[in-house]
Amino acid sequence: MFAPSLADLESKIGTAENVPASESTEVYLLGARNDLNLKVRNDTLELKRLDQTDETGLELWRPSGKERFPVSAERVAKLLAPFRLNFTFQGAIAVEAFLSHVAAASVLQVIDVMKSRRSFSYRGCLAEFTEVTANGRTRQSFCLESEDREVLLAALKDLNLAPKANVNFPRGLEQEFGFSRGLREPNTGGKFEIERKFLVDMSKWRPSEQGTAYRQGYLSSAKERVVRVRIAGNKGFLTIKGLAVGITRNEFEYAIPVDDASFMLENLCERPIIEKTRFRERVGHTDWEIDVFHGDNEGLAVAEVERASSTEAFDKPDWATRDVSDDPRYFNNNLIVHPYKTWPSSNGSHR
């Protein structure tokens, strides 16, 4: 979590007050991918990947590799393959030359971050208060982590902190310091789906026309290759989607006989089947699709808008509230694993 001041939390914990601070300067490399944490620290390039996000909002990150500079182009290329960077250098490269090369490629944003950290143990978790300075601003952050999810949840409960307040460090750099993930979309080829996704305030939105019933299931719900079967009204479709890169992903869709789609849904697809009604709305010059979910996901309504690029402006209505574009919990393929009705609630409202 981030805030201008976390003095109240620090006072409540108490044990952190006498912990000596360690100073460091780190370089974060923000890209369009929201499941990668890439930084240079102590002349070492470190990459972590987001493995999963559970229904409470906690994130499981796994180390994906470390390379100490100077490092060969081949080893760098292997580590940074998910970012689809093209390297022109050969042999070994020093850290300064590497950062200059990355900045010139205009895919990753190079960000200098100064940290003053105090690390300690709290209720069996690794805890850390950090003063973070970047882009001319200073914020305080508090990090709590453990390999044991239940230990972490117990510590959060003890501090009266909600897991849903969780913000990973790259996203914190965006939200608190005004950085953007990627300077341009990576050149991957193929057909792109670029969309923004928002929660819908049902008290402010009323459909202007009759919706279309959708039933859809997944032959594969793996994030690297989503294979979806859908019946929309009386038409069947087979859709293949690649891994999301920020709000962009490869997508291929084909019409199939509705009887074939129905057979796949009933006999081959993972359970539960996603059921929803899709509505279409025109707001200014922008076309929106609103999905009102039923069955195991009753109570959830999500609006989507497709764009020609991730930076293209659009007309946003007042009923489109929180942006959940990069929150994997709201992906349809994740809703079959963690249906909305199973999410923890606060004051009777699911989060």
C-alpha cells in the first residue's frame, strides 16, 4: 500500500520505529505487461512474474530470473523475451549501456527510484516500511508478504487492513507517481484486442435496448492461451486469445455451427458455464458493451470499450465506475475458477 504518510500504521505496529533504514537507488522498467516486475538493483537485472491473483486481491509473485551486469545479449534477450524487445548489441553489455538501449527502444519506461527501507518481521511475515521518491514526489509504502497465504491474511486482519487494498510496486509507480506502463505497444503482429473494462453502477445505468443472451465456456482457461466457445443469441463462435500485454492481446474468432457450440458447452467445456446478457450502448462517439452476469456470477456488471490504441480517448459515462482493465479477477476465464458470488463481501456488497 502507498500513502503520503503511514505514521498511524507505523505507530500501531510499533516494532518498526527503532529499525535502522537502508538506502538504495533502483531502476524500474515499466512495460505494457501488468504481470511483470522488472528492475535493476545493485548492478543486477531482476524479473518477477505474477503467477495468480486470488479472490481477496492478494497476489502471488515468483522470481523469474536474475542477471548480473555485465551480461551477454543472449542472456538478456532470454530474460526479457516477454517484453518482445529487439536487441542490436552483441557480446556483453554494462548496466549503463543496457538502460540506454532500453530507453531508446521506447517500449519500457526507465524510472529511477530512491528508497529508504526498514525491514522487520511481523506476525510471521516479512514487513517493510519504505520512503519512496520518484518523479519529484515522495510517498510512504508498507509491504507485507509471506509464502503462507493464511499467515498473511491473519497479519492483515490483525492490522485491520483489507487485502483488496493491495497494490503491487509497478502499479504503485503508475498510480502514485504518474508513470505509464509502456511508451508504445510492442510489435507482435496478428490481430489485437485493445479494450478497457469498468464496473457498472446499476443505479445509474438503464439499458436503452433489449440485450442478447450469452452462454460461454472454456476449452482452455490458461492465461497464455484462452480457447472460448460462445453462443450469442442463435449464433456460435470459437475464440482464441493470447496472453494479455497490458490492455492488449491477440484475438482470433471464428463462426461455428450453433449445434457444435452447444455440444462443446455441454460436454467439453470447464465448469461453471458463464451466463450473461450483453447490452450495447452508444455514448457520444463511443460504443460500449455492458455484460450483466447471471448464475454463479449474479450481481456483477462490467462495461467494456474497445479502442484503436491504448491511449485513444473515449467518452466515459457516469455509470462506468472503477477501471478494472488490468485486474485478472474480472476476466471471464477467471470467473469460472472464482465465481463472483464466492468473493468476500463488505457491507453486503461484493468487491
